Amino acid sequence: MERIPCPCCNSLEMKVIGSRKRKYINLEGSKNTLIIRRLKCQHCTRIHHELPDILVPYKRYNSECIETVISRDEPNTVPADESTLLRWRKWFSDISFHFLGCLQSISIQFYGYSKVAPTCQSVLHRIWHYVEHSYGWMARVVRTVTNMNSWVHTHSAFMT
């Protein structure tokens, strides 16, 4: 059985305390539901949800949809209205420097140096310097940032 480390304290003492449903929309426009495990760290007592790579925290569409819009590699094939696409672009623009900083920090932590991407490139190109510009780059960024417990919650989540 795989032992999952706590993203906060790295303890391997995670206990399954339940599950919850998590809905998402894929690139074809289909609505899907996954059962997500809820885990509690026995060391720091924090509760975590085990998200698969296809999901982005707090987003209703899967990472492939968001990646397609952010990369702009193809014409719009995402089954979402234009206001949603604009929100994703704004969200990524707002959070991209945070993602870049997290990737640089991990590079320094694990390799002793940071792969320096030319600053004349866009932030997205500099992020790709760490995770490669190939299918699934958004999932790799999300997995890395969430597993180091550095996911930034959206502004609307804190509004009352």
C-alpha cells in the first residue's frame, strides 16, 4: 500500500477519514464525478484531500481544459463561455509568478541551484523551463505546488 506524505510536515502517518465527491468538466464537455479521499495527518492533525493530477484546486474544469486555454496552442476547443476563459487567463496571470517562485525554490532545494530561464521570456515560458512545454504541464505545476503545501487560495474564497 502506498504511503502518502503529509504536504505540511512530511509525516507518513496519514489516515483515511472519509471521502467526498468532486465534480469536474472535461475537454469534451462531459460532467464527471470522482470520489476523493480525505486524509488526516496523525502528526500535525491537518486534513487534506487527495486530488488526482487531472484536477486543479477550486476549478470546475480539468487541468487539460485550463492548460489548453493558457497555452493558446490550439483554437478554442474548450466547452466554456468566454467569461470563464477570461477568468482563467486572469487567474493564471495573477498566480504565475507564485508558480515560478515555487518551481525555483524546489530546484534550489533538490538540486542546489535554480535552472535560470532568461528573464526576457514570458512567465509561462519560464515555467515551461522547469516542467517542459508538453502535454500535461499544468498538471505537473499543480502537483508540485500543492505537494509543497504552497497553493494560494483565490481571493473570492476569503470574501465574506
